[in-house]
Amino acid sequence: MAPQSLKKNYKCSRSLKQFYSGGPFIVSSDGSFIACACGDAINIVDALDSSVKSTIEGESDTLTALALSPDDKLLFSAGHSRQIRVWDLETLKCIRTWKGHEGPVMGMAVHASGGLLATAGSDRKVLVWDVDGGFCTHYFKGHKGVVSSILFHPDADKNILISGSDDATVRVWDLLAKNTEKKCLAILDKHFSAVTSIALSEDGWTLLTAGRDKVVNVWDLHDYSCKTTVATYEVLEAVTPVSSGTPFASFVASLDKKTKKKKTLSQETHFITLGERGVVRIWKSEGSVCLYEQKSSDITVSSDDEESKRGFTAAAMLPSDRGLLCVTADQQFFTYSVVENAEESELVLSKRLVGYNEEISDMKFLGDEEQFLAVATNLEEVRVYDVATMSCSYVLAGHKEVVLSLDTCVSSSGNVLIVTGSKDKTVRLWNATSQSCIGVGTGHNGDILAVAFAKKSFSFFVSGSGDRTLKVWSLDGVSEDSEEPINLKTRSVVAAHDKDINSVAVARNDSLVCTGSEDRTASIWRLPDLVHVVTLKGHKRRIFSVEFSPVDQCVMTASGDKTVKIWAISDGSCLKTFEGHTSSVLRASFITDGTQFVSCGADGLLKLWNVNTSECIATYDQHEDKVWALAVGKKTEMVATGGGDAVINLWHDSTASDKEDEFRKEEETILRGQELENAVLDAEYTKAIRLAFELRRPHKVYELFAGLCKKRESDDQIVKALQGLEKEEFRLLFEYLREWNTKPNRCHIAQFVLYQTFNILPPTEIVQVKGIGELLEGLIPYSQRHFNRMDRFVRSSFLLDYTLGEMSVIDPETETETEYRKDKKMEEVKVIASVSAMEQDSEGIDQKTPSRKRKSQKSKDKSNKKRLVAEAQGNVITV
């Protein structure tokens, strides 16, 4: 077999995250998606594969009620803050909000027309709102307890509103009544406890009410009389009628034929109830007959205590014959469908969507095709997921405490086997094909932290425990088709370490087993007698994971000292040490025939390593908490990770696809480059600039703009080129201009293009450019520097103009200019003569008045002369 090529990259192809934390939910009119509460947020979840299509972030408000408009375009939400919000599902923005109740809103319903919204509050009031205006149109009061259920009549012509309350009453309200006393049409008070669910029959004249008094009342809305009371002997949480023309209707008809003795004239009503027992039951109102009841609940129970029983909390009939959707108390969505067999129809659990997985401790792929993933969480069960849809296919329940570890294999008979270790100090062997437990092993005195199947013979498995012992369990004599589990026997036992054993691994030839412990050492034992071979010492903290190389005589260990080490089995020496994680390395596993491996740790990172070069090829950050679980497919080498953030990520090798994409992009770049050169040769500057932007070639863009600036009609061509750019390309243009503007030899082109850009783009669009503030901060200082330099050049040019003018270099003198200069000289002579006469007069005056105190004659003569010269010059300018 040809050696596998090294992997260079993995991509997260699918993720299973928490999408429902309990509380309100609503199903779309076509059943394609579910809007449900997840903490403070609202998740829009695909009903097929539980993928989160979009998320509406809340405002630290615990949600209490949700509703959808009939066209599924608007979502209504309410919480403890008493704010009622209207969300547009296309833009995911809140378009309207108001506050009306004095307490939290506990229920909401939308009128068939979509124009009215009814809200039921803990303040015992029922309010009806205009959706478009946000104002209250109806105000109903009369209930003496919290109003938890509310329902519009499905017929838009019948203006009736029905509400159920904790005061054990159901009230029918008239939306058209003007008189306050006539608003309440009827008070239905046959219940003795809180009303939990109300529903209307298909014809709209029969009302079903269920409560915690363990009965269902059937009401006739013609006269508001109670037709019958059905005792269910179960606290009910949901009741829903069976509509005609659906698979459930045909299923009910087949059941009805078996119990029907004689034909009755009265109209019968069939309905489904769900409650604390966690089973689906179908009833016939005539005679209060239970036509169908599940033999056992599909909801797993952790123990025999009454408080630990989990039941259904809500239910809804899905449209388009998609089945019955039931919600459990542990945040799961069950979909029940009717399956028609050759003999008879039966009700089966067709889909299970898990809203919350809790912390994931271990996981493994199932079967040769690796279509399923077994996951151990902080629960007493193992959930098996379909890799394609990420829906929970089935659950293996039997342990009494949390499952801590698991491993899988395919037996010689072709059955998929699963072994699990639990905190209840037992190991269990499961047949995944029949979904049954076929063996139970007891004997450990501590939590079973690690289990591993044999790799070659599949005739045994090993387990490591908190009691510091290593056990080998024999599978001889175990019937894979057994209906009852048998007691498993041990072949050998050894006290392997001084502290808890965290991990075990079996060699490919089933000759050796390796254990990793809290005592910071790993030990290798020879099978089947568990003879000690060598101890691996060198880690500074506890060892979380061990694994044998598939090709070499070495073992890999992952430790809390942030390192992964590879050891020689022969002498226990450390061959390589891999450093790169910033926290404890929790799991490590070989891939690519032992030439590479992947590791995950408490830092939430998944790393891909090359064994030969000791190089970390890639690092992936898709978890927000410790990554406890790592599974690698033997055939596909698909990687699955799970951790404390309750997220499961599936990773596929994308090396080949990345190489193809890179080759395709390179080929496309060459073709586009040739197209760009052709456009330049054809002087198609608009097309050339657009192609240069698409190819991210800033130097080519500069050359094109510089070429345009040299042309006569450059303004029009540059404007035409700029108008063809998109918003993202304008952002790139500003980045290019910022760089060009810093260089003196390119700044003039940058300033010219910037000027044209600001001319064609209005300020409103400029502000919308991503990162425009930072870009302008880089443009403004250099632009100011350029303008200051230009100002200095202009001022300096005045001196040059004067000098050249005086030298008659700029323009030769004409006869007129010569005469003008002669006249000007004559005027200057006259001015000088007049100044001399004035000086003489002033000397005569000074001689006549010698007795006065005055300045020295020299300084005064100087000042007078300056004054006279200034006056003379003013006269010359005036002339």
C-alpha cells in the first residue's frame, strides 16, 4: 500500500453546540425551523440537523414567552424585564418594543390575521396589542392567578380569545364586546389545579384543557358545556388534538377499530397527552378510552428516585405530516412519527435533537464506515450521534452514575461493540447494533477512568481505575445477541501505579498494554499476564493520555506539563518531546500511519504535528473550554473534539481540497492578469482599474492612474473609473492612497485621485467605508505637510518673479513702459527736491527756538527725513 501523504490542514465541517437551555420555544408554520431560548439569546435552529441558522442576542433578560407571526417574518419575545419585543427575522433587528404588564409575560399568541398579539402575564391580566402600532387594544382582567396559557381562535372571523390560569379556570373572551361586563363570554372551572395546556379541535368548536389535576376536560364552545372529563392519572403538561388527513389520524383509526364495539352518533375527539411519565398516549373522548400508550419512556432516568424522573414539558404537532414534536425537561426535542408496517402501524421516535450536552468526557467513532459517534457526557448514558445530521440516533442507558470513558470495536461477527466505564465502578459491554447491554463487569473499587478494546483479536478489553489497578476482561462466552447482560470475568489484575490510572492503550498486535497515571509515569505491561516491561519516567505532571504507534516500537504520552513525548518501548528512553501547548495536554492520537499526530489540551486548542520534524503544522481554536475528548476515524481519519464547553466539532482533512483551490485560484489569477494587460493595451482604463483592484495589485493601480493624469481629458476618465468601484474597492483605494501619499514622488497622483474621489462620493457614503477613520488619520498629516511645502514654494517664487522682472528677463520693455519709467524718475527727483526744501525749513525753525528742550538735532533730522520720504512715496503710489 502506498504511503499516505502528509496532512497540512483540517477544517471544522460541522459543530454541535448548545442551542436550547429550556424555556419557551415556537415552531415555524412550515416546520422548517424552531425558535428557542438559549440563555439570554434566541436561537433559530434548523429542524432537520439542529444547526443554528442565526442567533438573536438578548439584553440580559431571561425569556419567558415566544411567538411567531403567521408568515414567519416576525418573532415576538418577552422576559422578566416585561419588555415585549418585535424582531425582524430577515435582519435580526428589533423593530419595535414596549412594556405593558406589571409582571413577566408568561404566554403569547398571534391572531390568524397577524395584526394582533395577545399576552398573558403573571399580573393576572390578559392584554391584546396592535402589532403595527404597539398600543393596547383590549384589556381583560378576572383571573385570580398567573395566566400561563393563551390562544386565539384559529378562525379569523371568530373573534374569541381563550386563556388558562393557575387559578384552575379557563376564560373565553369576546374581542368585539364593547361593554366591560360582556367581555368574558364564559368561565370554565372544572379543573382543580393549574391549567397547563389548552387546544382547539380541527373544526374549532371543541376545546381541550389539561392541567396538573391529571384530567383533560373536553368543552363544547357552542354552549360552553363540559362534554366529558378524561382521567389520565398523570400530571399533564401538553394536550394536542389529532387532525384528520394525517398519518396520526390513520393510526388512530386503526387503533379505534380494535376497541370500537358499536357505532356512535356523537362526534368523537381524539387527542394526545404528554406529562411527567414521559410517554405518549392517545385518547378518545367518547368513553374516555386510551387507544395507545408507549410501553416505555424514551427519556432516560438516572436513578429510582422520584425527583430524578424526567418527563415532557411541552408538545406541538408539526405541519406537513412531519410528526409530533415533544420537549423534555433535559433540553431535548423528540419527533415521533407513524411508521406503517406490513401488519400494523406503530409510533416510533424518528429524531432526537439534543439541546445541551453538558461537559463531554470521551467520544469514539462507531463501525467501519464511521457514520456514528458515541459520546460520553456528564450523564449516566451514552448518546450515539449520526455524523451526517448530528441528531442523536439512540441512547445507551444502564449505568447508575456518570459515564467517564468508552471505546468501540467491530467484532468478528460484524457487530459494533461498545465498552463503557462509569463512576458507579462498573464496566458495561453494549451491542450497538441491537442497542442493548450484553455484559456487566464488577470488581473495581474506584471510578473507571479508562477502557480499551483489543486491536487484533477483539477477545478482551482492559480497564484502568481510580483504585490504581489494571484489569483484563475476557469476552469469551459472551453472546452478542443476548437479551440479558451476563457477568463479565477478568483474566488478570495488577496494581499498576501509585495513583489513579487516567488512560490505557493496547498495542496493535495485542501483546502489550500501556497505562498512564496521576503519579507522572507510564508503564508498559505484557499481555495476557500483565508482566511489567518498562516504566516511562520524565513527565513533570500527571499523564492524561497514552497511545501506541501504529508502525514503530514506541509509545506517545500527553501530560499536564504541557508536553507530548514519544518513548522507545525497548529501553523506555524518551525519543522526542513536543512543546507548544500553553496548558495541560489532555489527549493525543496518531494519524497518517504514525507520521503525524493531533493533540488537544486545556487551552482549548487542537494541534496538528509532524513526528519527524517535531513541527507544529497547524493550530485550531474552536473551543472555549478544555478539550477533554478526541476521536480519530481509522478509515476516514476524520477528527472529532469535545470538551467542557459542551461543543462537538467534526474536522475533515482539507489538504487536497486546499491544494485544488490554490491551483484554481492561481489559474484564475493568470487569466485575469492577461485580461488586465489586454485592457491596458486597448486603453480601456475603467476595466483595467477594476481588474487591478480585483487582483489586489496596488502598483498597477498607481501606474494606471498616473497614465490617466498625463492625458488631457484625465478628469472624466478618472471619474468614470472611480464610479465603477464597489464599497470594498473604495476601502482598498483609500489604503493605496494612504501609502502613495507618504512618498514625495507619488503624492501628487494620490492627491489628484483623492480630490476626484471626494467629488463623486457624498459624505454619507464615505462615512460608511469600513475603517475610514483610521485611513483618514493616515492621510491628513501628510496632506497638510504637502500643502505647507507648496505654500513655501509659492512664496519663494515671488522673489524670483521680482528679480527676473527687474532684470527684464521675463518680458522686454516697450516704449510706453520706458516713458512710464522716465516719468516715475522725474517724480522721484521732485520728491527728493521737496524733501530737501522741507529739511531746510525745519533747520530754520530749529535755529529760531534754541531755548526749548528738544531732541538732538541729528536724530530729529533723521526722523523728519523718514516721515517726508514716506509721504512722498505715498504721493507717488497715488499718482
